[in-house]
Amino acid sequence: MSPRRITVLGECVADAFTEPADTANELALRVLPGGGPANTAVSLARLGTPARFLARLSGDVFGRLFRTRLEASGVDLSYAVAAAEPSTLAVAELDERGQAAFSFHAQNTADWQWTAEELARVDLSETACVHTGSLALVQQPGAAVVEDFLAAAAPHATLSIDPNVRPLLVDPDVYRARLEHWCGLADVLRLSEDDLALLLPDTPPEKACDIWHTAGARLVVITRGAEGALASLDGERIQVPAVATQVVDTVGAGDSFTAGLLHHLGARGLLGGRLKELDLAALAEACAFAARVAALTCAVAGPNPPWQSELAQP
């Protein structure tokens, strides 16, 4: 049987959520381990996919928190780098819909310092899919090293990319300048409607899919919150409804959707190549499963994706 392992590369971020304090002169923060790639790795492992996370983990208090969460979820950290630099911190404020607005403290932090030597030792022989995205693809000096790693992995594994644009930290023009190149590498491009608005302003989702197909991505999935998702496979499209849930917050929902999608495809032996065996029926099933995973993530506070056993519950 073909390997099912998924290797995820990217950042861990300490998500600090503001909470009511005892006095007006104080600010209370509740810190949860997060970061798009880390959330995806955790969600994959909890769903039952062998998930390996390539991360640079600081030895500070946040880095220890990241490591504990990842290991408790069953994520393989055998290739994680023990980094001397501090962890990345994001302060989140939630609006009345549970949407988070982030401010980042990320200058010279551990996540962006990848070297070619650190990634050269990674063995991908048993990896069916490599997933990455977010800030790891745009934050220098490591971004160029990460792109080289993806190019080397492409002949051997399915590649999945989630741009996860963070305009408060990196100008969207930086993402736009590299997106065509990423599509040339990627088999799967998953992004949110907010990403779409930043990357291709005033562009209908269907037209955006065609642009990214032309650039090379076979499968494009645009998640649209309560409106569900649009999935386009070589230009053939399906609409997938969202799963109704009582939303606590939406932190990590897109990451969980990506994990659910990749988990479902991997469990059916569809990862490991250029998705040549994938058809619309299998894609619809995978996206419906991913929507359930995302809905369960939205029903709890913070980036806390469900375990496989929770999906079996009615």
C-alpha cells in the first residue's frame, strides 16, 4: 500500500487572546499554541494520518508549549530543529462573529531561519504529501530555502499549499509575486475567501480558480465560511455546503479544513502523485468530510481540532 504520511512544514505561533481583566489598568491574555501549519499537523494527527512536522521550535516557554501540544496530538517531531531564537507571538482580538484580528511579534523569531542544511537531512521517501504555506513561504531568510525544498520534493510527493495571507505582517504584494511560482509547484491550493480578496481583488472565485489552474495547480479549493467551499479540479467545479454549528470562534478552521481534505484523500490512496486518480465524486466526499472537521473546530475555543473519535459521534 502507498505511504499515507503527510509532512507539514511551517511555523508555530503563540496565539494570545485578549480577555477581560480585573481592572482597567490590566490586560489579560490567554495563550494557546497555534500557527497555520502547526494547526494542520495537529489536525492531521488527531484524524489518524501519520503526520510529521518540520518546525524550528524555540526553547522558550512558548516553544515548550508548542512541543507539548504537538507530541500530545501524536505529531512526529523527529526532524524538528531545536532553535536558539525566540518564538513567534500573535495577539488576537475576536469580534462579535468570532473572527480574529491578529497583530504579530515576529521579527527574527525561530520560524523563519531555515537553512538548506536543516532541510537537506529530511527523508521524504515514505511521505505521500508535503503541505506548507502561510508565513514560512514569505518570511526571509528561510522562505527561499523552503521553496527549494518544495521543488526537490515535487517529483516524489503531492504538494499542498495554503497561502494564508497575513497583511499586517507581510505586504500582500509579496504573496502575489510568488503565487504563480507556488501554483507551478503545487497540486493542491487551498485558501480562504479573505485570501482571495487580498491576492486577486474583485476577481470572482471561478475566474481565480482558472487563473491558478493555468499557473499549474490541479486542485483549487476556496473556503467561504458559512457559505461552504468552492472546489475546482482542472476547471470542473463543485460547491460544498458548510456544516451548521454554534460558532465559538473561527481560529484554525481553515487549517482544519485543509487537514480534513488531505486526510480523506490520503486514506483513499489518492495522494503520492499528481492527483491523476481524483475525480469530482471523490473530491466532493473529501470536501464534505473537511467541512465537518472545520465545523467541529469552530465549535470550541481556539485552534483545537477534533479527534477522529469525535467525528464518529452523531
